[in-house]
Amino acid sequence: MYGSGNQPIIVLKEGTERSKDKEAQFNNIAAAKAVADTIRSTLGPKGMDKMLVDTIGDVVVTNDGVTILKEIDVQHPAAKMVVEVAKTQDDECGDGTTTAVVLAGELLKQSESLIDSNVHPTVITNGFKLASIKAIELLKEISVKTDDKIIKRVAITALTGKSVGGEDEHLSDLVIKAAKAVMDEGKVNVDNIKIEKKVGGVIKDTYMVEGIVIDKERVHPRMPKKVENAKIALLACPMEIKKTEMDAQISITDPASMAAFLAEEEATLKKMVDTIKAAGANVVLCQKGVDDLAQHYMAKQGIFGARRLKQTDLEALAKATGGKIIGNISEVTAKDLGNAKLVEERSIGTEEMTFITGCVNPKAVSLVLRGGTEHVMDEVERAIHDAIRVVGITIEDGKVVAGAGAPEIELALRISEYASSVGGREQLAIEAFAKALEIIPWTISENAGIDSIDTIIKLKTAHEKKGKDGRYYGLDLDTGEAVDMLKKNVVEPLRVKTQAITSATEVANMILRIDDVIASRRAAPMNPMGDPSMGGPGMGGMGGMM
């Protein structure tokens, strides 16, 4: 800043970096485009995978957009805003994360030439907003209602391109069955689907359990391996002698007193087991520890017990069995117990797991995943999670659109026509929005090794010549031709597309409206003496973004 006589007035601290106007806008656009380009090659059924290696050497192999963006350490603030788009898309829909980020990147790329032509960013953002509202209207217009057959095709489409070893038919059946099992008041509660992974076998060995599977075994070998008509006590408290909160020592000099002390401890543990048995429980699942002596008494009483359960497992068991989580053993009653037809310890591969099945109204279910390696199973888990979310929103909304780039081409054509009716400078932004939508079929074909220019021409020709039926024509990756995707059974939920367009537009507009970036120098590490010469607090950095 300058005062009278061009005398500089220093407002910001030393070391602060500042970029303004077009420089700031182009820097932010470049960062956002870099994020989009990072995951662009993963889009579509023929998309490639990324291998991500963290600082301690852990490896993640995936083509899931949001997983890639969560794993990489993004520093640029504008790039972080684009990463948030993927996270929002994942939270809302479970799928379409790559689409949303790639579209946001392309919207910003198209806006660069407009800014260069001195079109004001406010005009561009207004045009993008109008175009996105029109796009949502058109998507609803071209959507079709669902039935059971379409819901299955949605699941298969979501699994296509993931590393599921060609088992999309088998996994889609499991996904739909699991989603319908946890429906509550018309909504699919994905949190009630528990996924357990065990290395071994092949992906086709994956199966669903109408109940809960916990990765624990019974705590004592003399306990029964199988309990029918189980009455289950869910304990959030330990079956151990409670330790005092303060440091205390007990000095015992008399052997008789020592015996009495041990006898009291033994009696306390026996009373815990007797209280549980009196309530009618024959299965105890404990979140905390179980004393060795308590294990012995439980085994004598024929009670099945497991310990060190996760809090989430205990909550899922409460939903599945109808039991209450008990915080104090002395207060347990028959009404607090959960019910299941069978509690059984089974061998999965080389390990033992506990199966709680035959619940009367299981509001929670489990999927047991099998696969050759940990990396394969991690990717299958991500694919199944996305498919469950996608099936859930399809059941909730009851609307789908064709896949394989069909809706994007239809929107691009219709929004181009709409632009001329708006007029003014906003028309330029709306036309840029329509052009940006073409990036999705362009990238899908590019990743499949098909000529992208030919693809766009074929799709546009089909959409314009086939009339109303043309709106469903997308790219057949096997032949490279434009094909009716409804007949080909390639469909996606309406919400995935509407959310992707809304989120991409919002983040593009937010980035375009930034015309000044003020970044302070990071504060130097503080030394114990606080000496500025040694990089202490006297260095005066602001330590972050303004």
C-alpha cells in the first residue's frame, strides 16, 4: 500500500506473500486443475489405479477418487477446497467423487479464457449458477423411475471398474440384500452394515450374515462353542476387580488375612457371574477385560464369553439383538438382554470369529469379505461401501439417469441452446459450462483408449438425430459407438449427478471470486529459551493463511 508521495506503508508482517487480481485467480485455478488432473485417469470403467505410499511405507492401491485425495497431502488452499468437493460428494452419495472433481477442474479451465478476455469473474459465476440450475432441471426431466431390475443395474454399474475380480453380479446381490435389510422409515442406514475382512479364499467367497460378526473368539477353551436361543448380555464395564483411583498399598502380615483378602476377591468375581446367570444370560459380550477367574466361573456355568469388543460392535449388537448396553453388572435384568437364535464360534481361514445370527428383527447385518491379499480386500471394501450408498439413495429417491456420458452430452447440447436465450455476457459463461460438461465422456473414452474427438461427435450426433430417445445414448466402451444406455443397463442414481454438478459449480465459483491471496510465512519452531536468533517466537511469523 502507498500513501501520499508514493511512500510505502507497511501493513503486513515481513515475509508475508501476496498475489492479486489475475495472478491470484490463475494461481488458484492452476492448483485446482492440478488436483483434478491427478485423479482424472481413474474415471470410468477402464480407469487406471493409483498406488499411494505414505511416510511409514503403508501402501494403498485404489481408483476411488476420494480415497486418493484423502491420502495425498494437499497443501495449496485452493486445492484443499477441491478436495472438500470429493469429501462432500462421498458423504452425500458415496459415488461420483471423481466426476465432481474433474468437472470442477474443467469449469475453472474454461473460465481461464474468459478471464483473459476481460470477462469479470462475477459475470462468470452468475453464468455458471444459471447453467447449474438449468442442468438440475434437465437432469430431473431425463431421469427415469426405478424398479428392482434397475436397482441391480445401479449396483453393478457402481462396481464396474473397481477391482472386484469380475464378481460384480455376486457382490451386487449382496449389496442390495444388505441395503434392504437395514432400511428404516424409507432410508438405508449404511452405518448398520458391518464389514469384516479376512484374508484367504477368493472374492466370490464373500457372503452376508443376517446378524453380527465380531472378530473375537471365546475367552476360555472350556466355554461352549455354540449357544442356541442365546440371551446376550452386552457389557460396557469390565468383569474385573476395580482398581482404586488413588495410589494405595495394603500391608498384610498375617497369612490368614491374605487368604481372606483373596477369598473376597474371588467372591466378588463369582457374584458378578452369578448376577449375569440369574438374569438369564448365557452369552456375555464385554467391551472391557474379563478376569481369568471370571472366565473360569463363566465356563463352569456354560456361558459363552468374548472380551475387548469395539464400541461400534457393541452398538451394532444392541441394534441387531434388541439388547441394552449395560454399564453396571449389579443392575442387569432379563429385560436388558438381547436375543439371537444362535451364537457360534466359527473358523474363517486360520482365525476364529463369533457369529451372532437368527435375530428376530435384525436392524444390523454383516458382510464377510474374502480375498487373496489385504490390498485386494481394502479395495473391495471401498467398492462395496460405495455400491451400498448408491443403492441406498436409488431406493430413497426412486430416480436414475443413463450412464456412460449420456446425461453430460444431453446437458451440454441443451444448455448451449439455453445460453442464447439468456444473452449478455452471462451467455459466454453458460456456453463455457456446457463445454465443460463434455469433459466426462471425453475422459471416459480417453481412459479406455478410444479417440475422444470421435466419441464426442458420435454422441452429439446420436443425441440430436434420435430425438427423445437420443438423450439416453452413451459410449459403449467395447465398440466405441453411441448406444442406448438404458437398454445396455448402464444407469446411475439421479442424486449422484445433481450433487456432482452442484458441488463442482459451487467450488468453481468460490475459487473464481478470490482476487487476493495473503499468505504469511510459517512461524519458525520455538526453542526452549524463546531466543529470536535461534528461531523462537521473536521471528514474528503469522503461522498460517489469512
